Amino acid sequence: MRDPRSVRCTYYLESEMEPAKAAAIMAGEQSSGTFLPVPGESARIRERHAAHIVDVQEFGFCKPSLPSRANPEKVRAALVTVDFPMENVGTDLATLQTAIAGNLFELGDLYACRLQDMVLPEDFVAAHPGPAFGIGGTRKLISDVQGVMVGTIVKPNVGLSEEEFRLVVRDLAMASIDLIKDDELMTDPAYLPLERRVAVATEEIRAAEQVTGHATMYAFNITGDLAGLRKRHDTVVEAGGRCVMLNIPVMGMPALALLRSFAEVPIHGHRAGLAASMRSKALGMDYRVWQQMARLAGADHLHASGLGSKFYELDAEVAANIRSLLEPLGQTVTPLPVLSSGQNVTTPGPTFEATGTTDLMMLAGGGVAAHPDGPGAGVKSLRQAWEAAVDGIPLLTAATRRADTGDAALLHAVQTFGKGA
Amino acid sequence: MRDPRSVRCTYYLESEMEPAKAAAIMAGEQSSGTFLPVPGESARIRERHAAHIVDVQEFGFCKPSLPSRANPEKVRAALVTVDFPMENVGTDLATLQTAIAGNLFELGDLYACRLQDMVLPEDFVAAHPGPAFGIGGTRKLISDVQGVMVGTIVKPNVGLSEEEFRLVVRDLAMASIDLIKDDELMTDPAYLPLERRVAVATEEIRAAEQVTGHATMYAFNITGDLAGLRKRHDTVVEAGGRCVMLNIPVMGMPALALLRSFAEVPIHGHRAGLAASMRSKALGMDYRVWQQMARLAGADHLHASGLGSKFYELDAEVAANIRSLLEPLGQTVTPLPVLSSGQNVTTPGPTFEATGTTDLMMLAGGGVAAHPDGPGAGVKSLRQAWEAAVDGIPLLTAATRRADTGDAALLHAVQTFGKGA
């Protein structure tokens, strides 16, 4: 039985020591322990503040995954479950992260230390607001759009002049796209400041809505110094913008929580830089842990790579990450999983098969902008590909049927992007 | 010749592709590139906004270091130098970090991607304040202390009652220690709130100073939510506290820069969690890159592990990291390198030999609290060990000489901590 007043974490560890002893050293470093007994380390303190090893599952010998001071030929691997007393952490996110993912990665006695899972106490979860909009609130702001939402990144992602930028947004908004987002690199450059981007994009989106009846959401990247965060958010909201974007790993969870405390629009959570502490399986934390913290801090949309992407994660891993975003987390609103990188008409089929949901946003860069019939056909083809995926109709069949009725958007998309289709 | 308007970065990469092609893809992802040519990607944009590959040094074939979608047996390794146009980044730290250490770690085509070095344009450096106090300002606040500063962490690190805490601080302050710091896990827990810690510690330190004449600095850990950061800082300053501490990797560089904008006392920069993106040599960034950002954001003290520590880094790596902190960075004030973990009377010798400087702060936990003659003798023994190191006198010789004159603090420390002495 899990103690309801503790944070339960599961780590993959490698050590020369007995796995149980290695776990104890790690747990000590992250709670009340020190290497030498010191005066004042009473039984009361150990009882109330020490992390407890709940379970140790040994895997036998392996090669050490990470460098250290020593360089043993073989170490023992284990999966270790640790309970951290909530009393040490309170309900603060930064303190939680320090406890479960702080100094422990530095320990020379460990040749792997990977936080694979975390179960938070109800009291901890309840102390945080979670997303203000999530899936439902986002749909509402995009003309109550149903099914998978289709979005794209402004391309070229950097270097556009204001007039070039205006034309890109106009084309996309006129194509009734659901979301346009800034590139993660596009923040507030002198050649195209955020204020001008906001003015131009909201103007073009309003004008397009008059024609199409569809309200496109724009995720303005307000990543940057914290002193100006509120002002950048207000610039977006005052111009009628409906979404702000934050590069979470670069800004930190506390910055996300701060933004959540005053944000009047959904927060689009980008993950640029996250792989630095996630890609090595021997170090850092799994996405399923990270996303819990990002949700508690208040992200409405969360990037999760994409099936068939150009990024490193396997499709099965991406699917598991998406599912983790849709798992309940206390009473919080469910965030919108955002798929990106290499997304086009060929990816809805495998994505729906692996996740079984249409509560998703799919971002297609080239898949929209590089459609041979223009971005309008790009957006349409992606919606049609999702319809086929949900209906269980093979992509090429659906494309051919549409083409037979005079609508070649999907077929041309398949021909352009669907090498494997 | 380096373009003075660009950020020069050196990466270690592994890829199945020609190293030059892999470098081009990485540079494209991090500037103006996309995988499919899109309308509007003009020659002007490529010219002004694309990152440029300046140098590629091939190392031949190796085993892939990181997992990815594909799983090749062999890949080619290379050291690649890339210039990122400052025009993309402006002078914003979060944008810089997104550009040089963002999505690139995710790229499936790379089986290693490690940022090893960075040279910033003068204009970028000049746009940031850097440390307000650094080494000199810190010395001034600690009774103009000379030589290596000696500090310690409150032990036990969590769980102390207010009265227990008071006695620990009293003992250390009466021992004329230079710095006492909170553990990185100790933030603002209900059982010993920051406000009470500040009240008690400042009171005890003032009282001790009346006796000893020595002004001990206390680094109060104000890590936590950003909404309360200013208030926590003010609590420290209003009580007469002389230092605040921040867990930088957990809070983020923007939070550090925000704190710097209003901090009236030195910022003690802890690195808890940093190893998650640093310990795998195939991923993340080297300390020499990270510390430049932390210095620009305004950290006065920066943790750098310690020689002979219980952490993973080799002594040579620790020494190089310390030296990187002492390298000039534009016109900014030099920060104070902080050595911790496993530090005791045996470490000054090797540390001085490797770094040649006394502009350091050495934190000894057990080395102070667990000295058989009490913390006063612990502090004294560490100062004496540093004196011996600087004078080139072997530790045991120095200890014996002191003991012969009736001062056994160093000898007892050697006997207690110096298994290898």
C-alpha cells in the first residue's frame, strides 16, 4: 500500500553495490542522509523525513551505462521504488523536482539513474491548478472544432519580413487551419518583433474568419526574460490573440506556473531542449514523469513528438507518451497532446491505431506549406486523412474515392508525401 | 576568423551520414532550415539567418552512443563548429538556449549531440549584467576574509526543529565559519519555514559576530514558486541576511536572471539536477557552456562539484570546470567557484595543485560537523589544510607541526577523514 503522504518514484539504477544498498544511498542523498553520521541525526528525523525503499527488483549484471570516477567492467542493474515523504517537499514543484531529480544523477556510485515513473499524493496534485483550458477549452476557442485539430508552424521559421509573414498567415488562416504556431526559435527578434507579429497575425486571422467562419488560433511564442513575460502575454491578449507558447525546458516549470497564474488564453507547451535530459535511457526522467509536472504547472498543450517523426523516439514510445497525457491527474483538466515533426497524411492511420483518440493536435509543417495545391489543400488533405483513419479506410482508397468525386487534395498529398503509402 | 555577430558553438556529433551533411541538418533545424523546401525560403533568408558550418573534424567510425528510431551498427563521429547568427537570437538568454541546445538533441539522425563549447559575441555578453558581487563582493561581506573560504551545509539537511536548527547555526557561527548554506532540498517546509530559518539564523549569526568578530554568511535557499521569489528574497534581506540560494537547473536561467534584477545580496547558485543533461558525454552540454549562461544571468557563486568528491566527475574535469569559472567573460565580475561533496582536509592539496587559486569556497559537510573536537576545530583544520596546501607543505607534516605546538585540530581531522593522507 502506498503511503498517501509520500511521493512514489521508480528508478532504474546501476551500481557496483548491492542494489538495495545503492538504492539506500540514493534515497539518503535525496532526503535526510549524509555519508557520515552527524550529531543531531535523530531517530525522529529518520522516521519522519527519510525516503523509504519500497521495492527492489534486481536485473543482474550489465555494462555500466554512464561514466564515473571509477570504471568497473560490470555493474548490477535494478528497478527501485522509493517513497519520498511529502513533509520534505510540501506542495512546491521546484522542491519536488529537486528531491526526485536533483543531485542523485551526480552520484558516482551510480552508473545509471533514470526516473521512470512517479505517483504523486492527492494533496500535492490538488495544490496545483493544472491546465485552465485543455482539450475542451481549446476546441471552444477554435470554432468548436471536432476531431483531430490540424496546425502548422510558420515557415520559413526565421527570417521573414513583416510583409512576408503577413502573407504566410493570410494563406494559412484562409485555409481554415486550426492552429498556427511560431517556431520555438522565433521569440522577439529585432527584425520581426513579437508586437508586430501579434498585430499582423491577429489582423489577418480576424479578416480570414469573416470569410471562412473558422477561428484560427495562433500560438505566439512568448519565451524570453521573465521580467517581460506578463507584458508579452498582455500584448497577445489585448490584440485578441488566443494562445501563448512557452519553451518549457528552457524556461523551467516555475516560469510555466507563473504564466499560468495570469494567463487568459491557453498555454502551448513546447519541449525544445527536453531530450538533453531524456534521450539517454540511463539518465534523467521519462516523459510520463515530466508531463505530470508540466500539467500541474498549467500547460494546456504539450508537445509529444509524433509517430513517424524525424525525432529519436520510437513510435511505440511516442504513443505511450501521448497516452500518458490523457491519463487522469487528480481533478485537473486534460491537456491537448500535440504531435509534430514529419507529420503528413500518412501519419493519421498509424497514430489512430496506436492511440485510439482524436483528442489530438497534429502539426504539419511541410505537409501544409508544401502541398502542391497550396496550404488550403494541405489542411483539407490532413482532415480527410484523419477521417479515413477513424473510419478504418486505407489512405489510398480514401484518396482515390475523393479524387473520383473531383477532390484531389488527399491524392496529391499522398503522391507528394506518401512514399510509404 | 569568427564573425563578431554570431554565436560559435562546437558539437560532438555521431551520424550515419557524412559528418558535414549531419552538421548541415542540425544547423538547419536550429536556424532557417526545414526538411522540405518551402515557398518563401529565399536566398536572403538563408544568407542572413542560416547557421553556418565553420569546421568539421572527422573522427571515423564508432558505436552509436544514443538510441534512436534506427539502430545502425556503426556511425561516424565528428567535432563540428557552427556559427549561429546573432540576428536570430538577439540578446535573450532563453532564445540562445533554444537555438544552441533545443530541438537538436531530438534529431533521430544523430546518435550523439553534445555541445562542448560556446563563444558568445561581445554584444551578447554586454547585454547582461553578470554577477553583482562575485568573489570580491562576497569576501567583503564576510569580514574581508582572505584565502579559500570555508563553508558548510546545515546537517542533518532536513527535519530539524527550529530549536535544533538554532543550535546548529550557533555552533557553526561561533566557529567563525565563512558560509553556512541550506541543503538544496530545504526550501520552505511547514515544519521549519524559511521565515523562521531566516529569523533564527540571522539572530544567531549576529550574536556570534559580537563574540568572534567574524561575519558568517548564510545562503538561504529561496528556490520555489516565482510568484513568491521576491518576497522570499526580501524576507532574507530585511532580516539582515547576506546571501540567497537558488537551485538553478530546476528554476531555469530566466528565473536566475529575474532574481538578479532585484537581488540585494549575492546569489548562491546550486546545480541540483544539472547532471541529468550533462553526465552522458553524448548528450546535453559541457559545464563550460552552462556556466557562461549562469554567469550572464547573474550567479555570484557557482557549484562545481569538488576534487575527490562522491559525484561522478573526474578530478581533472572538476579542475577544468573550476578554471572555466575563472576565465574572463566580457566585463563581468568573476563568480566564486564553490566546491562541495566529500570535501575535507585532504582535498585542499590536490585542489590547489590542479587549480592554482585560492579564489574558492570549499563546503565541507561531515568535514566540519563530524570533526571529533567540534565544528570550531573542523573549520580551523580546513583553514590550516589550505595554508599547508598553498605553502607546499605535506598535510601530515603540517598537522604534526601544529600538534607539536599544542594545536591538534588538523591532526585529528587527518586521523578522522584522511584515510589516504
